[in-house]
Amino acid sequence: MLTYNLNILLLVPIMTLAGIVLVKDTRNARIVTAIGMSVQLLLVFVLLYMYMAERNAGNIDEVLFYQDFTWYESLNIRYSIGVDGIAVGLIVLTGIVVFAGVFASWLMKDLVKEFFFWLILLVTGVFGFFISLDLFIMFMFFELAVIPMYLLIGIWGTGPKEYSAMKLTLMLMGASAILLVGILGIYFNSAPDGGALTFNILEISKVNIPIDAQRFFFPMVFVGFGVISALFPFHTWSPDGHASAPTAVSMLHAGVLMKLGGYGVLKVAIYLLPDAASEMATFFLIFVTIGVIYGALSAVMQRDLKYINAYSSVSHVGLILFGLLMLTKTALNGAVLQMISHGLITALFFGLIGMIYGRTHTRMVSEMSGLLKVMPFLSVAYVIAGLASLGMPGLSGFVAELPIFVGAFSHPEPFYRVITVIAISSIVVAAVYILRVIAKMLMEKVKEEANNKLTDAKWYEKISVISLLLFIVAIGLVPFWLSEMIMTSLEPIIRRLN
Amino acid sequence: MGNYQYTIWILILPFAAFLFTGILSGKLKPSFTAAISIGAIGIATVLSYFAAIQYFFLNASESYTAIEAASFTWYRLSDTLVIDMGILIDSISVMMLVVITTVSLMVHIYSTGYMKGDDGYARYFTFLSLFSFAMLGLVLATNLIQIYVFWELVGLSSYLLIGHYYQKPSAVAAAKKAFIVTRFADLGFLIGILMLSYYTGTFSFSEITDPNGPLITQTIGGVFLGLSTLTWAMILVFMGGAGKSAMFPFHIWLPDAMEGPTPISALIHAATMVVAGVFLVARMFTVYSLAAPEALEVIAFIGAFTSLFAALIAITQTDIKKILAYSTISQIGYMMMALGVSGYSGEAGLGFTASMFHLFTHAFFKALLFLGAGSIIHAVHSNEMKDMGNLRKHLPATHITFLIATLAISGIPPFSGFFSKDEILAAAYASNKLYFAVEYLVAGLTAFYMFRLYFKVFWGKERTYENIQESPASMTIPLWILAFGTLFAGFLPFSHLVTTDGIPFDTHFHWNIALPSVGIALAGIFIAAALYKKESARSQKIAASLGAFYSVTKEKFYVDEIYIFITKKIIFNLISMPVVWFDRHIVDGFMNLTGNTTVALSFRIRKFQSGNIHQYALVFLTGILIATLFYLFYYPN
């Protein structure tokens, strides 16, 4: 039987990097990137197909396509890789968002080679993060994904880019430091009954870390991963960072990088420290719920498209953490679906905002009107993204948020039901800020003379938009394949929680 | 029983038409798009009528049972909680199929004339298909999540169609308002669904509304503010229904929604979508009636209050579509009230039957009124009554059909509205005399404001019209067909078809109620005729003598202003603004402060790394000195 070598998901980006370095012409750099990421997307689908085929064939291993090499023997750091349904879902998300991001930055003018180099380096880190099963390797890939962000925003950004890049990097680095302590804490407690210490998630999941250690390190791991998921009150890097970042970077960052946090919380904080998670969930839920409603209310008053979407992301990514901390199967399933769904929707939003900005040269909602008439394709796509974001059934947002709410509400504690109601009310606020933009920016007559001459999407922009839209609709209409895949892989985590 | 699997096509066809014309929008000829939409809804209509005949008349047994014609798992939320998509065939869903497909088909045909030459002609028909699909899916839903899904989709299509003239600011604002107000109400609906599923562990209607099921026979949950948890859940579910059905205080979106094209007002905002709230209460009626009677009292009160409230406003409006909109709100109030006063099973369930009957007849005559109004607007290019008068000479077909519908809504026999209104009044009389009195008064008001409209538009003074002519056949034929329905729908033996528990019962005619109600309707008509048949100053004098009351009704009791105050002044200025300020200055301020302090600190520390040998030597010596002194004092021996 043919097996899938996960290393190929790293090999293709690395070869793409080599290609970018080798080509002379800047035009060729983007072609190399586009080809590389198209191949990558294809391989991601092969992975999806083979994963599902393997599961259907009755393989019930916790992770599939497992490989393991010793990397640094004395500390027992091993290069172990493998994927479960959750990782496959997020790898698919990453593949699509990167593909769309490359086409969205087709017209990148300055330092094209360097831009694509750092972008693909970042992507390599993300793919590595999702396939790794060793905490140390995972952390390394995590850093590899975060650091290029500083350069990408600082050099290719707009507005107060140095400030934003610095703020983002410092806050994420600060969180990484806490996270590293948390991971080392897990490592040093990974063999309470004697034996070799290990970083391997699968092995740690078989032992019970002493409860005192769990209580001490859970907050570190949770906050460490939470900051990149815009955990209140550490979310302020996100609006400034997204507003300054170039289009493809915003897409990747909001679409994929913010999900690394949720994934980490699930696979490290909750899976490896389940007792502390159950104990402390209520405390952290308070902050998460504040973030959900607070992000939504802030978005209502913003005037800049990117700020609106950044605060909207604070709210929607807050729902991921909200679902995770509910610690029930239904809510966890919803949280993972929300990672994928929000990743697609927000990437589409940032992509469209970039394309609109490239034409109107403003991101201020009040300075645009009637765009539906002059650029129907982009406007219709914006409306669909908006509907998906406010949870319209038939699009992915609804199928992701519904299980979160159902799962959260079925918690026996009345307190949980109260905060669920608070969190649900954010969807009404979402309707307000989304429809406000649609009404002001897309509808009515074109008031600005110059905007009458604007053109609609070019072919490369259409590829970018359609690839994202297609998946938003596909997940929204036919969610069961994805949710089944996730649900099966949640079993081991649920078993640990009980 | 029987095989109803073909009913799946009633859903598939409009959806396929929507997808096909939507994806290929811009590539198809507009007339071809319209043809596909009409073809899809046409076949769906035939199938719906077939299903109705099969269900009601080819049914051998004595009673009507609910049949799940199709069902598949959409996705699983947990090991036990599953979301299905399916088709539920029972008396109310089959009745709704007939209503929706008939009115929708008429509106489709009518629109080919009304929307001719419109820029968004193809888009209009695409969204019309989407709406038909969503509305049919809503009434066929087998479970709470499915109904919620289609509930949102009808809201979306309503939003898209109200905003059809998207270059017009008032249309854009109206669409947004409709969406957000109903969305807010849907929040209650969703929370209600979550509560019900929490206590029952299922979303399925057949399990939840089973009269012998655990939800109804056992007391579950605690008590909160004097009402059981289940009652609260059912009130929240009703909140969603009140939003869609424009019950007070959520009614504010419906008059504004008249910004949409008039055929849309006829289909969505008169005959089908706005009665979804009534349908929802009817769908859950077993639970309301047997387990949450307090919630039913709320429904009766809201319904009765809204019907009076909206009828009062309708009297003073001058825009013909606004009058019809308030009239719709008032009539839906009737239906809600009837459900609210109804009991369960047998003749006690008369209110339920009457409500469904009125929903059925109202769909015909209100759609007819709106399409007639569309025909008038098409001819005179205005919505305002001051631009109209003596139109019976110019629009003969519109005039006759409009008169039939006006007589029906006023409750004059033998038109359909008379029969259904009579049953509603009888049900109210049997249960609560106050509600009866209110609805009796509203019947008179309805006759008055409808004939005010009729006389002002079709009689009165001739105006100067530019080449006015009767609408084309594509528009008048649907008018005649609906007029036919308006004439004969009242003769259906509804209590033999649609009842609370599926068992038919006999209704007798209530002369003691029918005669006075016809009397008050005739009184209303005569007053309207006296005031408005010939243009005179009498009506202004009466308006002036009413003073403040007149202006308050004309301003719709200032409910819109209260909403604006709450959203703009309270939510935006008192909640959102402080949140933004807090975010910028406190949360982010703290982060910046941390950063700046670190920078400031490192500026200080930097001086230690000056690279100056003398300074290093000085620090080094000082350090040695301190260490020596410390050593000497600490270890004196």
C-alpha cells in the first residue's frame, strides 16, 4: 500500500525557496512561487484523499503517516511527524490560503524575490508546525513562522509599519518565551514514574503529569499560544499588525497563523494537561468571552476596513478559544471547524480589502461608495464573505459556530450557559458591522468621480478569490466529511478529559 | 400514508434554478433566466398541488398524521445530537406549500411585466428562486435547526430583494434595517432552540411536539422569574417568530421594506415570509398549548395589541404600500392572537384552525392587494395617494380585482376573509372577551382604512396622468387568478383539513358573531365613503380635531425614533465608543507603556556599556570596594 511521506510538504516549499533564490528576474520569482504553491496545494489534496482512504480502510491509529528520527539524542528530541484529522484540516486550510495569497500579491512591485522568499519561509514553518508531533520541533517551526512576519510587515507594509511590526513581534516573542517555559515544564514532568523524558506528544499523552505541575504550566502554555490567537487583553498587536501588513501577509496571518494558537491550545495545553484545563477553563473563559463581545463591539466603531476585519477576527478567533475551553466534544469539533472556516473567510476578506485598496487607494469606508456597480465581482465576493462571517447558513461560518454554541450551551453549569448567551449575541453585532460596510461601500451611487473608471478583478485575483469562495461554500453546504474527520480525531482528547 | 418522495423536487428545482442562473449570471439572457425560474416554480406548484390532493383527499384514514417523506443526516454534532435535513409532510406544511407556490408563481409571472426593462431583471429572478427555495424549505423542515437554516435564508433573500434598487439610499437602509431587526429577534430563537435541545437532546419536531413525549409530559428545568424554563424557551422561540412576522415591537422593519419592488412586497412581505412566525408557533403548537400555556398568553397579548396598534397607524398613512404594510402587520396580529387563545384538540382548537385559515385566505387577498397596488404604481409612477384619483376609469381590471380583495379583507360575505375572520372572532369570543372586543374594533378599523384607500385611489378627483393605461396581460392575469382564489378560498372546509391534533371536527356558523362583525365592517365602509368618495375638506377637519392623537399615529407612535435612540445614543455612544477608547488607551496603552518603559530602562542600562575603559575601571574598583567592605562587615572574624 502506498503511503504518504509528510516530508514532501516541507520539501516543496524548500525547493520553492531555492527556486526563488536562483531565478534572476523578479517576474520569474512569482511564477516559481505560484508553481510551487500550486504543487503544494495539489499535494495537500492528495494528503486529504489518502488520509480519508486510510481511515475508511479501517486504520484507527491516532496519527497516520507517522515517521520518527532521532535528532538530538541526549535530550531525547526527535523529529517525529504524523497527522490526525485536525492537522489534515488545517493543512488543507493552509494550502488554500497560501495559494490564494500568492495570486493576490501578483502585482507586488518592490523587492519581489525577497518578499516571496520570506513569505514561503513563513509557510514552511506553518506546514512544519502542523505535521510535527514533538514539542521541541513544533516550537521551532512555530518560531520559524512568526519571525519572517517582522520583516514582511516592517519592509512591505503600509502606514506606521515599523511600529506595528515591532509591536507584533515583541508581543508574540514575549508569549513565545512563556510558551517555551511551559513546554519545558511539560518535558521535565513527562516521566513522573521514572524513565526517559520526552517531547513526543503521543508519548506524553499516555502519562499523567502530576496535577501540581499541570496547574503551574497550563496557564503558560495557554497564554503562550493564546496571544497569537488574540486572547484578550493581549490582542492589541492584531489590529495594528493587520492594518500595516501587505495583503498576502494579512491573509496568511489572520487566516493561518492565528490558528496555530488554537491548534496549540488543543493539542498541547488541553491534550497534555487535561486536569488543569478542566480546573482552569472557567477562569480563562471569562477573558475569552470578553474578547468575543469586545472585538465585535470595537469593530462597529472602526472606519478602516482592515481594522474592522481585525477586530472582527478578535471576536471570531475568540470563539475558537471559547469552544476549546468548553471541553466538550461538540464544542471542540466546532472550534476546529471555526479555525478552518474563519481562516478561509478572513483570508478572503483581507484579500478583497487589498484588491479594493489597490484600486481606490483608501481603506476608509466613508471614502467609498457604489462599488458594486463598478466592480461587481469583487463586491459580490465581499458580500458573500460578509454573509459567511455573520453566520449565514449555507456558508462555512454557520456550520462552525453552531456546534460551538450547542456544545457550550449543553454544559451543566448555569454560568456556562450565561456566557454562551453573551457570546452568541456577538453574531447580531457582527451583522451590524458587516452590513454597515456593505451598505456604505458597495451600495448606493458612486460618489467619488475617479472611482467610476475602476476596473473589476483581473484573472489572478479571480483565482485567488474563487479558490477561497469555493471552500467556504463547500464546507457550508456539505459539512459532514470535515466534521467526521475532526470528530474521530477528537476521541483521544475527549478520553483524556474524562 | 403514501409515498411523498417526489416532494423533494419541490425543493430541488428552485434551488437548481437559483444556482444555475446565479453562477451563470451575466452570461444568460435575462428572459432566459426568468424562464428557468418560472419553469422551476411552475413544476414545484404542480407537485405541491398534487401533494395537497394526495394528502387531504386521497387519504383513507380518519385523521391526518405527520409523514417524514425524506431525511438525511446533514452533520453530526455529537454521538447523539444529529442535524437532519428532510421533508415533513403534515396538514400545515402541505397547506403552506399550496400558498407559497401559488403566490410565488403568480408573482413570477406578474414580474415579467412589472420588472420589464429593469437593469437587475436577471438578478431579480435569481433571488426570487432563492426565496422560493428557502421558504419551501422552511415549511417542510423536520427539525429546529433545519427551520432555523431556512429561516435565515428567507431573511437573506428578503434582504437582497428589498435592496433590489441598491443605488437608492432608502432601499439600502431599509434592507439593512430588515436584516438587523430580524437578526436580533433570531438571537432569541437560537437561544430558545439551544434550550429546547438541551432539555430534550434532539432537534426533531416529531419528538419535541409529541403530546406523549418527555418534554410535554414531564416537568423539566427549574423556575426562573416565576415561569418555568420551558416557558422561557418557548417565549424566546416566539421572539424569533415575532421578528419575522413583524409583531410589536419588532414591526418597524416591515413598512420600510416596502422599498423593495412591489411584487416582492406581495410575495415576501404579505403572503409568505411574514407569516413564518405564525407558522413557527403553529409548528410548535403542541408544546405551547400543553406545556407552556403562559407563553401562549404572551402570544395572544402581543397579537391582539399589534393588530390594534398597526390598524390605528394604517388609518393615517398616505403611501398606499405603507397602508398595506400596516394592514399586513394588523392581520398577522389577528392570526397570532387566534393561536394564542386556542386550546388543544377538537373544537377547543378552533383558534388554531382559524389562524391557519386566515393565513391561507389572507395570502390570496393580500397578495392581490399588493399586486393591484403594483399595477397602480406601474401606471401612475407614484406611491402617494395624492397623485391618484378616479383610477377606476383608467385601470378597470385592477379596479375590479382590487375591490374584491378590499371586500375580502373587510370581512364582507361571501368573500374569503369573511369566513376566516369569523372563525377567529368566534375563537376569541369563546376564550377572552377583551381580545374579542379589540379584534371586533379592529375589524371595523380595517374596513375603514381599506375603503379609505380604495375610494381615494379609484374614486375622487381625476388627476393629470401621463399616457396612463391598464397594465399588460402578464400582470392582469395573475390578478384575476388571485381574485378567483379570494372569491372561493373561504368555502374550503378548513376544520376538516387543518386541526391541532389532525382529527377533523365540525364548525358551525356563528350568526351571533358574524352579523355584528359585518355590521361594523359596513359602518367602516360607509364612513370611508362619506369622507373620501368625493374629495372634501371633511377628513382634514376630523384629523385636525383629533390633534395630538392624529400626529402621534401619523408618526407611527414614534417607535422608530425610540429604536434610533437606543442604537445610536446608547449602544453606539455609550457602549461601543467606550470599548474602543478603553482598547486604545488602557489595553493598548498598557502594552505601549511596557514597551516604552523597557526602552527607557535600556537607555539607562546602556550607559554601563559605554566602551569607556576608565568608566569600566571605576565601576570595577567600586565593585571590589563594596565587596570587600561587605565581606569585612558580614564576616567580621
